[in-house]
Amino acid sequence: MIKDRALSKAQRIPKLWELLATSLLRGGESEERRLTPSIVRTTGIFYTVGGIQIPAESIVSAAPILGLKTSTHVSFPACASCMSLSLALAISCPSCESGDIRRTEVMVHYECGYIGPVEEFRISVGKSEYSCPRCARELKRVGIDYGRPGAGYRCEKCGSIFQFPVLSLVCDKGHKTSLDRIEIVRFPVFEATETTLVNMSVVNKVLHTAKVLSEVYGLVVETFVPLRGESNALQVVHLMIHMGDTRYAVEIIDEAVDNVELMSSISKAIDLGIKFIVAIDEGRAEKLAQLLNTSMFIIVPYRSGDELADLIMRRLEILARDASIG
């Protein structure tokens, strides 16, 4: 029985993998073969591919399909209340929490202890340049009469002078989070591997097959549908075909895919607990049929040049006929 915890349509993988493969496999420096996440204010995390921003969920879901390898991660701050990644820095007065503060040059009169902006100390008469606004004493010698510790801040509401404002992050839902409570969300940096080109061949087959099944046969077809399996791992189903109230999952195995990748596809179906139609090259189809439980796997052999959509459609018609007889 399928654990139908599919992600929302907004998280479905977009059909931009030809662009993705072209970008990753064009050669050049290693940086050009790398996908690094970045944050877009009010929108979320994206990977930029060929100048187009693709939502992070799409790339992360598609990474196993494309053979992308995680090289490292990039961390982003998130709201402690709702985990939103759309954050803005907020500054406020440590005394009254007002957001009406301004930067100023701070001056200190050592004798009376008054601290204030430099402009409060300035005078235009007498031998000294400065005079204390509290006690009116002339200030002549820096480091002895007065000090200038540098930049500070003044609250325009309560008049407090302070060296550092309170820093916090406010999310797009209005939650305020202090820096010591901020959550961290990590996203992988991906690199193309030697298997990316092989896997891209699979992606092209999947997208072409979906197009024919949809436009020629009028079926409702979803591509690269992410589902959670029994192991709680995210598994990506190549094709999900809807015929009436029945759904059929399809896995397309490329001729160039090695046996390790083949077994990975098989374990995906087992983890999901869903019946799969497996389209595989004719040379391995017979042997695979002997190994697999036919109650879970339906083998569709194909030869180079065959139209996979036609072969899959014929098998679907047989399944529908058998179901109606049964």
C-alpha cells in the first residue's frame, strides 16, 4: 500500500533538466559545474541554473535522478517560531526597545561621567573646542579631560547612548527572533558527477514519454513525483500515470545504467510499497523478470529506437482490461 505523502504541486520538479544538464556538463572550471544555493528575499532558497532560478526543493528532489553529488552545505538563518527563511534585520534600543535610533560619534567627560554625542559638547567660544553640556566645564585634553571612544548610537525616544543596538531578525510573518535563538537550515552544494550525463539520458526519456502519453493518448501524467517511503526517505517516481481512479508508477531504466543503479530503482519501489511498471532494455528484461516479484513489478522490455510511450500504453491497456475482467 502506497504511503501517499506526496509533496505539494509547488514542490514538483520543473521540466528544466535539459537546461540543468547543459549548464553542469559544459566543462570549464569546477565552480561552473557546481550548484550553490542562495536566498531570495520574501521567496525562499533557489539554485541558479543558466540564469534561471529553480526552487531548492526541486533541485534537492531531483539530485538522485541527475546523479548530483553533495560537496558541502550552505547554512541560512530561519525564524525560531515558524522556520521562515524570509528574514529582515531589526535594530532597537537596549533600554526602551524603540526602533528610532541613530548612529553618532560618542564623547565622554571623565570628571562628571556624562556621555553624549560629540555635537552636544561643541562650543564656539573660549580656548577649548568642547564644553560639557552637564557641568559646563571646558574640556581641553583628550585622554585626560575627555575621551572619544568612537561611533555609538543614540535612541531618539529615551535619549540613551549605547555602543551596540539590540539586533534581532523579523520574519515575513512578523515573528521576532533574537540572534541567540535563531534556527539554522542547511542546503547542499551540488556538483555534477560522471553519472550525470547517463542520468540525463533517463530524464530526457521520461520527459519525452510523458509528452507522448499526454498529447497522443490524452493521459494525465506527472513527472518526477517525490514521495516519502516506509524508511521516511524521499523517493522520486519517474512517471505517475492517472487512468480514471487508478494510478500507475513507471520507472525507466536506461541502457547505460549499471546494475547498482538498477537495484537502487528496485529498492525505491519496495520502500514505497507501490506497484511499478519497469521499462528496461530487452537485454536485461528477461533476467530481471526472473528475479522480481511480478505482483509488484511489471516488466516492459524495449529496444533502442522503440517509442516507450507506445509500449507503456499497450501494457496499461492490458492492465485495464484485466482489471475490468477481474
